Amino acid sequence: MIVITVTSTEGVNSFHKLLERVEQGETVRISKHGRVRARLVPDCDFMSSKEVARIFAGYQADPLDQATAEAVAANIKGLDQEADETLAH
């Protein structure tokens, strides 16, 4: 997974370009005063759950952000279950 970091000013000035990158599966980290404050990540509403699971399969959370890592893992597990249930019908 590709992760890029931009400053909040850069994010404001090039939001449409960053959104295009996120739609392609990249993650954008937005920093302010040298500290990451937010992330733009792909949303599963515009792609299949299998595609989302593929994108996030190699996700490595910041060691200090265990809650985020657990939330991502739970979402991936849920998407995998959703895909399996859909295929079973």
C-alpha cells in the first residue's frame, strides 16, 4: 500500500489530486506542524469489499496507534465475511 504525507496547506491546495490518489487505493496522511493529524483512506462504497481487503491487507499501523490497527483489522474481517456471505447466496 502506498502512503504519502502532505502538510495541511498542501492538502488544501491539492485536495482534488489527493482524492484521485485515494480513489486509486493510496492513503494520504495530513500533517500540521510536523505531526500527522488525519488520514484520507479509500472508502469501500465505491469499490468491492474484496478490493478494499486487498488494499488494506498489508496495512501497517503506527506502533503508537494500536486502536486504529485493531479497527482496520476488524473492518477487513467484516468485509471478508460480507463477501463470503454474498457469494454464498
